[in-house]
Amino acid sequence: MNKGSSEYYISEIKRLKVEKNAIILAHYYQTGDIQDIADFVGDSLALSQKAASNNADIIIFAGVRFMAETAKILAPGKKVLLPDVNAGCSLADSCKAPDFEKFIKENPGRTIILYVNSTAEIKALSDIICTSSNAIQIVESLPPDAKIIFAPDRNLGNYVLNKTGRDMVIWNGTCHVHEEFSLEAILRLKNEYPDAKIIVHPECELPVRMVADYIGSTSALLQFTKNDKGNCYIVATEAGIIHQMKKGNPDKTYIPAPPGDSTCGCSECNFMKLITIEKIYNCLTSEKPEILVDQNVLLKAQKPIRRMMEISEKYDL
């Protein structure tokens, strides 16, 4: 085994995990090799739950910074490592604390429901966290006359608004991956593969959602392809999920939906793809970079996350 090869890094990662009592949590948008070495692969809600309930001393988060922050908030006694500190999120970065505080003051008396794709500082300003898999149920858990601020994703917020009809003011933020899907390119694929079902993440824009055969969170899209009787899918979310789809049903066909200016034929999150096997090995070896959250922010942010988890347990979400 050559030192510096993928096989070497994977072997060393397995050894170091045992030696240091560490686990790897990986998001569905990571590359297939990282998903395959992870102890747990999931979406934001599942990863949050796993971060809160494990016996590891060290959590290596193969994802982006807000996810690692959420793990630290829920497991403050553990060391949380993010293999590349530059793994940010365009959606989380679109909502800065001073701007959001002003937005809250301009819309007083509203319950603040915050999508988990947000920084720790913004979470600390919220009342309840949600994910794409439980956003509708979180909104509907409030009294029918409740006035709501929903942030930071405008597309998910408008999707929830259309489904619930609630009184919602929505922050104007977007995910660059889901925002860039091209309706025209998806329809061209549909013409090429007429039997394909179009499956779409709710972070996508309304025109893309309108042509969908199914709309759901990352985990819901995965479950749909497992249970559905179809054999071909145009997948309008980050292409990393297709690895799990192929593992679940290798005989089916999965076509990544392209953005409008695509040259690679698929949409990928550049931030997610900053994480590599080598970087996981390096951070596990050095136990750096470590994610730290200000104690005051951490304590404030715990409350809305735990409220989400309580609602999720109550309604079996």
C-alpha cells in the first residue's frame, strides 16, 4: 500500500477512528468515497440527531461549516472537526446577523422559524429550527393564526407558504446549487427520456418545482427512488445523492439535472466538494481544524434546535 494513496488514507482513517474514539458524519452531498467510509450518512435532520446521540469523543464532519456548528451546539462536550474551514454555504452566508436582527425588528411579533442551513449566530436569534424534511410540519405545529418569519431560503419558504397558507414573511436567501437549475435544460432531458420522473428539492425555484413529479428533502428523494416503481429519474438536487440512490437501486437510471450554464452536466456544491479523503485523514491526525462556537451563542442556539427535535419526536417526523 503506497503512502499517500487513497487506500493508505482509508486504512489510516479506520485505525485512527478506533484509536481516538472518533466517528465520521457525512452529508449526502459528499463524494461517494467519503460516504462509503462514513459511520453515518444522512441529511441535515438525521445528522443533527446523530451528533446529539453518540458516544464518540471526536466528530469529523464531512459537510459544511453550519453543519459542523450544529453538531458542536448539540454536543458541546465533544471535539468537532471540519476537514476544510473554507467549506461554507452560500445560503448560510446570505443571512448575516446584523441584517437579520434588523429584519426581525422590522417584522415584530413573529415566530422565527429558521432553516438549519444557517450560521450559529442566526440560529441563536430564532425560535425554532427546521429542515427541508420537516419544515411544513414545523410551521403547522404552530397555532393557525401565528405570524411567522421564515429564513433564510426564499424558495423553501415559498414552498412551505404555498403548502400551508400561513402568514409568513420570508428572507431573500438562496442556495446557489438549487437556484441554478435550468427549467429549459430539465425539459430537454425530459424530452430525451420521456419515461423519466422529475424529482426536485424544495430549495429549487418555483418553475422547476412546477414540473416535478415529486418534491421532497434529500432523504425523501432517496426514499422515493427506493420505493417508486419507475426506473428512470431526473434528479434536481446536488448530484452527490445519486451515489446513495445507485446503492439502493443499482438497476435504475439517475440523471443529474444540469444548471443553465452547465459544462459538466450536473450541479455540484463546490463547498461540499472541498472535503476529501486526504483532508479527513489530516484533520483526524492533527485534530484540527476544530469548530468552536461562542458559549453564549451556543446556549441560545441550542433552544430552537432542541425545540425542532421535540416537535419532530412528537409528530414522528
